[in-house]
Amino acid sequence: MRVSVIGCGYLGAVHAASMAHLGHEVVGVDVDVAKVEQLAGGEAPFYEPGLPELLASSLATGRLRFTTDIAEAAGAQVHFVCVGTPQKKGEYAADLRYVDAAVQGLLPHLRPGDVVVGKSTVPVGTTERIAEEVTATQAGATVVWNPEFLREGFAVQDTLHPDRIVYGLPDGEAGARARELLDEVYATPIAEGIPVVVTDRATAQLVKVAANSFLATKISFINAMAELCEATGADVTQLADAIGYDARIGRRFLNAGLGFGGGCLPKDIRAFMARAGELGVDQALSFLREVDSINMRRRVRTVDLVREVCDGSIVGRRVAVLGAAFKPDSDDIRDSPALSVAAQMGLQGAHVVVTDPQALDNAERMWPDLRYAATADEAAKEADVVLLATEWPEYRDLDPEVFGQVVARKVIVDGRNVLDPVAWRRAGWVYRALGRP
């Protein structure tokens, strides 16, 4: 099957390589010349476990190629729109300029029977507007929505073996034909028994933002409980363990700490609120404002906690920050809690040194005023306090006895609640964490 993928950023690059791996003939299109050259050479322009190997194997088959010329998408039966939808500057709403540009670029190359498949996360109602534009130019083409559910660090697995596939289809013959094509595209995962949810386009557009909003709410809930635990002397980790046994709640994502960041959850819940306001139902999502507020308060509280362990002042104190990416197994620093806290401490007079296994280049470009080190030992040399801000395995597995020989003071703030406080205290460290006594 001939497939085009418009936009070869994080989502598009993984999707293009995965579609070729599944046996389709794929052309990936992007306006960024350097990115296209990297991908065509088998080099991933960002860190994602398993992607370099997938790119290499897919390119070797001859079924995958990349280009900057959208005209080369002509002839494909299915066109996936995988461009970014960032938050507008100064607003909560999503910026749809890249989606609109991708569709406008495709219009001259569509044929009757082609299917334009949106994968980008967009405000509900976007698909219907795009469908009007497409049918005005090529009445025989169909627009559907097929939201993505990729987790950074697991994107290849999530594309090749998703936990569900959602089709948002129009009514009638056009929808039936589009489903046939999508079933062919996803024949391999469907054969594995992956559930397929077939729904209308409005519902499909809501699935991703609703899922992200629920996840963000769960994370902020346990962080709100951490605030109560700090006020009462309770232990939020033990609290999470206890309520997590309830099958209705579950233990996953009940880890109190610095909160969420990245390029999806923060901007998606804000765009969701903005769209609800446009639809006149803003009160339905007013709770997301507090979810967002709790999340941001965790960053401020972390700085306060570092100040507390530094006897009330971080001015002139050397602080080692372990982690720059917003999560492990990624080099993504968008809205990174780790870098946000590091920058706040730097502005308040601390000598901050940041380290990360993969995200240092991105961090240095975005935050050039911070200092950086290649390893945890280098960052923590003569440190007054260490802050674990991103739960990379190499930081979780640090030996507190050995690591204690590097620092000036054995003081650690566990911003992710992933270390064993007993082991660290036994090694002579002052151990503090959000929501724990």
C-alpha cells in the first residue's frame, strides 16, 4: 500500500518507519531540510529507543524514503497528517498553523478515493473544518481521524503494538471505504488482536485529549495528597500504595513528585480548556485549571525543599540536578520540570550544575545560562545538595556509599520519590522527598 506521512517530527518519523516495517511503501515529507537528510541517512533527529534500528531496517527494504517535496505524496492512497500542534504563545489554545499548512500542501495532490488521516492532537471540530476544505477541492477524498497514543521512550512499541486503534469516520459509503483502507494499513496489529474502536470524527478527536486530561488529573491528585502529607507528617508513597490496591483506582501514575511536563500533557489540557470555552462549556473543564496549578506548584515546592535542606538559603550553594529531560528515555526538554526548577534555583543565587544522559545538547540550547556536566559524579562534585529531577535508571541505581564520596554534603532531595530512603540514610545522607516525612 502506498502511504504518505506529512510531518516527520517525533510522531511522523516513528510512524513512517513503522508503516514501512509493516510492509507499506512510505514517503515521509517535512519542510526541514536538515531533518529530512538525517532521516534519509538512517539517523534519528531525536533520542527514542529502538528508532535508529527501525529506521535502518525500513530504509534497507527500499520501502521508506524522505523528501521535502510534498508533490511526492501524490499517488499514495492514505495520507497521514502528523505535524505538531503546539500551544499558542500567550494563549491556552492550540496553534493549528502546521496542520492547516499540511492540508493545504496536500490538496493539489489528492485523487478521488484518497484518505487524509489526521493523527495530530487537535481541538474537536478541526476535522470537520478540514473535511470541508478537502471536499471543496477534491470531492472524492475523505478525511478521517486516527489519534496517536505514543509514549516517549516507548514510541516504536506503541506504534507497532498499540493498546488500541481508534477510527473517527464520516457516515456512509465514504466512511466504509476509509475503514477498509485503514484496516489494510493496520492489518498486522489488528491480526494480533488489538482492539479497534470505530466512532465518529468528533469523538475520535476527543479521545487523546480526554485520556491526557485523565492522566494529568491522576498525577495532580497524588501531588495534592503530597501537600496534605507534608502538612500532617503522613507518607504519600505509602498512601499511594494503599489506595492503589483498589482496582477502581490502580497504582500506576500515583507517584508524587515534580509533576508532568513534555510536549503533550501540559499543552493538551490547556488547549482542551480553551476549546471548551469556545464551545460555551468551559465550566465542564474548570477542574483542569487546578490540575495545572497543582502541577506547577510542585516545581515551586521543590525549590523550597532544596532551600530548607540548605538551612534556609540557596545563595552561593552548589546544587547538582540529576536530569534535564522531562522524563527518562527521552531527550525532550519541552516544559521540563527538571530544567524549570534548575533555572529557578539559578535565578535565586544557587550555583546549579545539570546532567542528563541524553538531553544535554537540547538543554544547553534552551537554557545557555545554566552549567552542565556529562555525568552525575561530575555534576555532584563538591555539591551542597543533590536534586534527583528525572528518574533515569542510572540515577535510581546510584550507590549512596560511593556517590557520597563525591559531594561536599550528603544531602539529597528526591524529586521523583524513586530512591530508597532507608538505604540513603543508612549511608549517612540527609534524605528529603516531596510528600514524605
